[in-house]
Amino acid sequence: MFVRVAGDSFDYWKLASFVLWLVFLGAGLAPEWAYYGLRAAAGVVTQRALVNSPYFITAGFAGYMSVFCLSKCRQAGLPSHVACGNAFQMGVIAFLAFLPFPLELLVQAHDIPVRQTRNFVYGLGIMKLAAWWYLWSLILYYHVSGKPAVFCRTIWLFPSLYSRNGRQVPGNPSPSSQESPRPSRQNPTGEEPRDESK
């Protein structure tokens, strides 16, 4: 898993990178715990804090994931507009995965009397966990394979981002290829039409 390509020695740098990513994703899974825990450890009171919301972690982590995805897509040789599309979608997924949603609400949601509110809590919690699991599996696959092309095959949430100047979404046939062939200029007898200008 963490073996160098050039030899059989253990790649400690890749292992350390993976451990840091686990800390990063763990803090993003519960940003409110990370935020208030860091503030308490630093001894910063609410009145002196520059930021009083865990959404600072959510937005910062989502922005970092977006820039990281953009860098890897360009490193893999993707066109600029496709790389930016992947990065934007990665930012949306990361923002959803790092939302400050108390996970204990999923256990306590059955006590909510209003059905619509209860379904909303279940839905938001499941989407957050699904997005977080997707990011975790993507980072794991990236460290196992060691290839930046992992980030080139992200989920297409907004296919229109990949179309620019007539270019289509990768893998989709262009409309010109789906047009019916033009009728032949030959007459019904099979002969070529005569040029009247001669």
C-alpha cells in the first residue's frame, strides 16, 4: 500500500501524508467539535475570538479540497475548463461533507414530533455522511494508487460545467455525430448531376 515504486522500502512520507489527511477529514466530519475544542485548548474566550462559527472550518476545508483537486487535475493533464469543473464540484461535495451537523441528531431524530423536520434531519445527515465517505475513499484510493488521475473521475454534479465553446462532456457523443447523414446529391438513376455551367 505504502511501498515505493523504485524499491521495496517503506514510504514513510506517504504514510504521514495519509495520517494527516485522516486528521483533516476527521476534523471536517465534526467541525463544531474541532472548532470549540481548539478554541478551548487555546484559551480564547468568545469575546476575543475573531471567528465565532464552525462554518469557518467548513468553508476553509471545502476551499482547500477544491484547490487540491484543481492542482491534481492539471497535473494529470486535463484541459483547464474540465479541471475547473472538477474543482468546483469537489468544493460542493466537500462543503456538504464538512457541514457542522451534530451526528448525534441521527440517533435522536426519532423523537422529533414533526415528520417533515424529522425527514429533513435524516436526509441531511445521510447526505453529509455519504459525501464524507466519498472524500475518504477518494483520498484512500489516491494514496494507494499514487496517481493524480484519481481526481479526474469525480462525480458529475453539473455536467454543463464541462461544455465550453462547443465542447461536450467527456465521454458523451457530440450532437454532430448524432445527426442523420446528408442525402446524396445523386439523382434516382445513380448518375452524378450535370454541371450546367459547362
